[in-house]
Amino acid sequence: MTKSTITQNGSARDPSVELASRRTGMSFQRTRMAADRTLMAVIRTSLALISFGFTIAEAFHKLQEANVLTRSESAMNFGLALVALGIAVLAIGIVYHIRFMLGLRAERESMMTVGLIHGESRFPASQTLIAALLLLLIGVAAIISMLIRFTPPFA
């Protein structure tokens, strides 16, 4: 039976320790990708809420302009509420993702410092997070345009 030791520079003398270190390092990559997939699910949900709410409000606004309906405020409010809910879901998802990733990076850094894992590969910028931030901006622009367009002018 051989004793597992790690040398000063972090290289393992025992092949099983080296393999375990590499598997642990790869688990951080898998966890990062799982967090991205979770954020993509949040994006899909919020995109559905934002687009459905915008469509409802816009459809009822057009019906009111065509004098098919005399009042459509409740449908427009429902559309605005869906868009606001979509924006809120997305904002909460983004904050959760950022906090989770910062914690994951800190844990990875501490394990690299101790020499339990190798740190050759870096965490790339999350394209999913960039897409989520862009969708958040689009959602905010959509609700602002809806509020400006659907708010009755005060005379």
C-alpha cells in the first residue's frame, strides 16, 4: 500500500491522486456548465413571459384602436404584469447565477491554492449571462415603451 502525497509544486506522486485531482477539476467545469443551463431555463421562462405579455397588450391595444373594443385596460394591465414578471424572474436568475459563479470560483481558487486540483483551464466568460443581460435590457425597454404608449395622456 503506497501513501498518497502531493509534492510542493502540486504534482502527485501517486497516479490515483493525480486522476482524482483531474476528475475534481473537471467537476468544476461540469458544475459551471450546469449553472449556465439553469440560467438558460430562466431565460426561456422570462422570454416567454415577456413576449406573451407584450403580445397580449399589443393585440388589445390594436383592437381598441380599431374600435372593436371600447375598453381594454384590464388586458393591457395583464400584459404589463406578465412583462414585469418576466423581467423580475430574469433579474433574480441573473443575480443567483452571478452569486453562484462567484462562490464556485472562490471554492476552485481555494482548492488550487491548497494543491488539490490543477488550475490550467480558466472559466471563460459566460455567453449565457451576456445573453441574459441583453434580454433584461430588451425587457426593460419593452415595458418602458408599453407604459409610454398605453398610458392615457392627461389633459
